[in-house]
Amino acid sequence: MQTDTDFSTDAELSSRIVTPGSAITSDPMYMRGHGTFTERDTIYSSVSGVVERINKLVSVRSLKQRYSGEVGDIVVGRITEVGSKRWRVDVNSRQDGVLMLSSINLPGGILRRKSESDELQMRTFFAEGDLVFAEVQLNTPAGLSLHTRSIQYGKLRNGQLITVFPQLVPRSRNHFHSLPCGVDVVIGVNGYIWVSKQVPASKVEENAELIYSDKNDPISDHEREAIARVANCISLLNRLYVKITDASIMYAYEESLQHLVKDLLTKRVAVDLAHSIAVSNMTLESKAMDLSSVELVEPEAEIIENASNIHNEDMNGARSRIYQLYLSHQKWLVGSVLLILALSVSLGLPVRPGESRLSRMQSLFGILVLTVILAATSRNRQKINWRTVISGYYMQFILGCIVMKTKWGSSLFTWLANTVSSFLSFSRFGTELLFGQGALQSGAIALTMFPVIIFFAAFVQVMYYLGAVQWVLRHLGWFFYKTLGTSNAESIVASASPFVGQSENTLLVMDYLEQMTNSELHACMTAGFATISGSVFQAYVVLGVDAKNLITACIMSIPCSLALSKIRYPESDQPARHSPTVKPKKREREVNILHALGNGAATGVHLSLLILATIIGMVSLIYAVNFGLTWLGQFIGISSLRLELILGYMLYPLTWLLGVPSKDVLQVSQLLGLKLVANEFVAYSQLTGVASGAAIQDTISPRALLIAQFALAGFANTGSVAQVIASIGSLAPSRKADVSRLAVSACLTGALATAMSAAIVSMIV
């Protein structure tokens, strides 16, 4: 006999929330455990709880079961007794936890041997009734042993306590969350949740004695309302048996904004909110929120029963096999519809003279192939968030259509490019003052490019000092956080990459690098590899690259780098900061504008010398290698054997997939190979003929030239890999091993992101 609630996979079997009488499975391979009973070869639940499976043994862990601690758990507790060198703490477990005097930091964050004086002052640290934020360090038969030896742990202030079922709180790397509504939430694994006023981390670091303060900070009416609203939302999620995370809390919070705080737990409003959560299928960490089967004590039971009725009526037989089939294939159906839409737009757009729509299909085929390759090599295909991927692709596609196919979009970006170029050209006055007008007329790259880099670096540093850069990046990061669903930390880094470069972008979130997941680190590095920075923008314009194409490529690469990174290395952990409250941090506190100007100019000089050394070293090495290859080629009958030729054949398939016409594929693929082994400056020099005197752009079609200009606009090369490892490793030493493991993958993903931008543009022109 098959039941409506049979599970198709072992994963579904071990994540279901059930109520008494719910059928779990009729598969004879499973044996029943505690919390279940058998009737007619079907295993049913005898309690409300979460289904658990150990090999073939199926059991149900009651939702009302008390917390069972594990080492490393983050818990919230209440001091119940002050004893000799220890505090007894209620942690919602069968036995109280114990916090030893030797396991805390003294006021000011001091770590030292505790004295008799400290023992006499124990109640000044924690007294009966105080709420504490701690970590489990030992789990013994006598109870849990806790510690607060971290600046983030200590006494909780400025808020209120909510109790939930411990089984609804999943274990994750981070249990402290700063929500965008101005509220801090500490989600204890033991089912105690603390909701409080948001206190900047810098304030706690500057005044470490706050961890033992008995006084609350002033709390405004607006902050009290936000705290109360979040607390009521958590209570409602607990009633609905929804896993409680920062994401589920924020979803419930946003849905509740249309109601008054005092009405959130009334029957009418609770029904509306429960219905919204149910219809949206907002289950987050848990598999399902089956409202029709939830049974709670009054008055909650009546609320959920009403919500269940509404849900069942609206969904019109949501349990039917047709509906379940739709849900299981929903992402593929949506993806197919969006693909057909993009294909229709691409085919409907007018084509340039001498070109055909078939070349656009070549680019579309390339995008699909590259996506499949990335998904096949993904670290965890099951965790890929296709919403992020599809949103990133469509954001690129829409931007490309605006720039390439609308007069106002083309005019806007042309104006933007001309404005940036005109602004950066002011560097010529400083150059003329130092070297004379003849230096500018000489056409030497060093005298036309390096002054621009120094000028722009100084300008950016001044804008940092004034706070303008932080404001722009904060809002850009918020935009991508909302549209792509990426964490705000990685969104800010991706947004900053076209402006400040791959070495400086991670400075904006340096406080969070230690807590970032590997997926976030991978996304941050990918964003740096996928774009070029504003400091070298004018250098490529001086070489003859179209300024409008450069700006468009950089902006398009922001969503694409995040999308491809989340395919290659999807998020499987809880992001360290998944809220729009992450703020960029200044690299140095300058005392005035002149100080900022000097620091920026020094950075520009360092960057200029680095580029100078790289160009001399790379170009000379390439010519030396080509000399050796040509000499070797004479022995095997290939007189034209060169490094560019070898790389060109290696990257030939990738270049064709971007939409390059067949007659130009080899030349463009040689440029892509040169960019990977040397850098984009050397490749652009070959494209425009500055380095060799023979301009490749004069021998290839306009379509191939456009694709090449987009595909080369990124920092993905071998030299940048070492640079990124060094820069991020110096900011977060404990993550240097992770950065080293991820760097090559991020570099290749960044190169593909830049190439993907070129393919999308090719699909439009």
C-alpha cells in the first residue's frame, strides 16, 4: 500500500515534520523506532515531531523534547545560581549548564589566572536572573560545561527572550545575526532566542566592559517596535513549526509589515501570515510546512486550522500527484519558459548588415554549454541556487539589450564613457607640469597611462575619506542582495570590484573574512577576477579599446560573476553575514583630505610600478618563449610555432562558443590565451597593435572585435592568482589555506564570467 506521504528519498524521510497519526512510509525495508507505531504494514507517527532515520530504523523525535547539547553549540541561558567559582545556568536541558569562573573573560576582555578577589566579585559579572550568550565546551554526565571566552559572548542586554522548540533551530556556523530592520538576534540551539537592539560591533570592541554591564542602552520607540515585531514573528514561526533561521525570520518580518505589531498574534492576522507563508512554500531549512496536519494547543490550534482551510482551498488539491509532479520539476519549467523568452527576444532584435541570426544561436548554444560544464563540475550540484543563476543571466541580458539595442541606452553609456575619459584626462596637466608638453606628444605609454592610474587612485581615496564610495557600494550591494539572493558581504565585494580592483575590494568586508563561508570567499575572488578596475580603465582606452564597451563589460560581469560562482561553488553553509547591514570599512583613518590624497597617490604609484614590471617581464618572456618555439618548430616543419598559436588551438572551442565567426576564431582565441598566461594589458596591446605594430583588430570582423573587447575585460590570469592569495591571506590569516585551495577555481570561473558577458552581448548584436 502506498500512502500520500510516502517519501521518495532517504533525505526526505529524515527531514519531515509530522503529527500523531501521520503516515511515514509503507516501504518494508524500514523498521519502526520510538515515536512510531505500525498498522497494516505502514509506519505511522505517534507524536508530533521530526522524522529521523538511522540506517533502516525510522523514529520520530518529539518537538517538545528538551534540548540535548553538543560540543560547539551556541546557547542562550539564564543564571539560576551563583556558587563557588561557578554559575549554574538554565539552558532548557534536562540538566543545568555550568559556567566556571575560569571559563570567562574578565572586564575589558582580559584573560588571566583568576584570583580570590575575582571570586568575591562573581555577582558583579553574572547574577541570578542574568541572561548569557555562551558556547558549549564539554558535554558530561553531570551537565553541560559552558564558556564565554570571546568578545561576542557575555551578558545579554537591550532586548527580550523568546522560547521555541529546540528542534526548530538548525545548527550552523553562525547564530548571531544583525537583521536589516535594526535588530540583533541571537538564535540559541537550545531553543532560547534573544532579540535586542542593534549595537555596532565597533562599540563593543572599544568598550569591552559592556559584556558585564547591568544597564540597558537608551532604546527609541522605533527600536522597541522593531524588537517587538521580530519577537512576534519568531513566536508565529514556532507555532507553524517552521525551522527558525535569520532568513525565515526576515521573511516573516517583511510579510508582517502590513500589520500593526500588537495585532500580529491575533487570530485574524495570524491566519493571514500563516497563509502567506504556506502559499509561498516558504519552508527554508525544513522540507515542508503541512498546515493541514499541525495540531497545537488552543488558541493556536484554531488559528492554524483556519489557515489550513484557506491554504487547501487556494491550492485546490495541492496534494494531488499532478501538483507534486509540478513542484518537483518547477525550476526546470521556469527555466524553460525564461529560455524561450530570451530566445524570442534575441531572434526578434534587428541584425547588423552582413550578419545573421544564426550567429546569435551560436552564442546561446555556448552559454548553455558553459553552464552545463560548470554545473557538471560543481562542488555540490544539489545546492545550486538556480534563482541566483537565472537572475544573474537575465540581468546581463537586459543590460546588454539596453546598451546595444536602444538609442537612449547607447547614448547614456557613451556619455558615461566620455565623461569618465574626460575626467581622467585631467591627469595630463600634472604630467605636463613635471615632464613638459613634449612628453605627452611623444606617445610613450608610461607617460600617458601611469599618470592616469595615480590620479584615479588619489581621487578614489579622497572619495573614501568623504564617505561617497561607501554610500554607493552599500546601495549597490543591497540591490544585488535583493535581486540575486547572495549575501550582502559578497554582493558588496562584487559591486566594488569594477571601482577599486581585486586587491582592495575585500578590504570593504575585512571584518567578516574570518567568518565567511568558502562559497562566499569563492564569490568574492571570482568577482575580482571577472572585471577590471577603474584605476586601469584609461590605460586600456589609451591603447585604443572602446570605453563604452569596457564600462558595459565591467557592469555586466558583476551579476555574472556571482551567478557562475554559485554554480561552481554553491552555498551549503549559513553565510556569515546575510543581511544588508554590512558596511564597508575604511582602510585607514586619514586625518584630512590631503592625507587621503597622499595615500591614494602612493597606492597609484605602487600599482603603476607593478604594471610596469609585469609588462616588461611578461612581454620579454613571451618573446623569449616564442623565439625558442620558432627554433623548435623549424625542426618539425612548423615555422610559425608560437605561444599564441598553441594557446589559440587550446581555446579554440571556447572562443567559437562565444559566437566569434569561424574565420576569426583562431586570432581571438590566441588573445584569450595570452590574457590567461600573461595579463589583459598584453592581450589588449596585441589586439590594438601597440605592442607588435600589427593590429589584430584591423584583420577581424566587427563582431569578433566586439566579443574580444568584452572577453578580455577581466583580471583572470596566473599573476593575479598569487596576488589575491597574498592580499586576502594577509587580511584573514586563518583562511589562507582555504583561499589557496579556492583561488585557481575562482580564477577560471572569473575568466568564464567575463567570457559569458561577451557571449550574451554576441547573442544581442
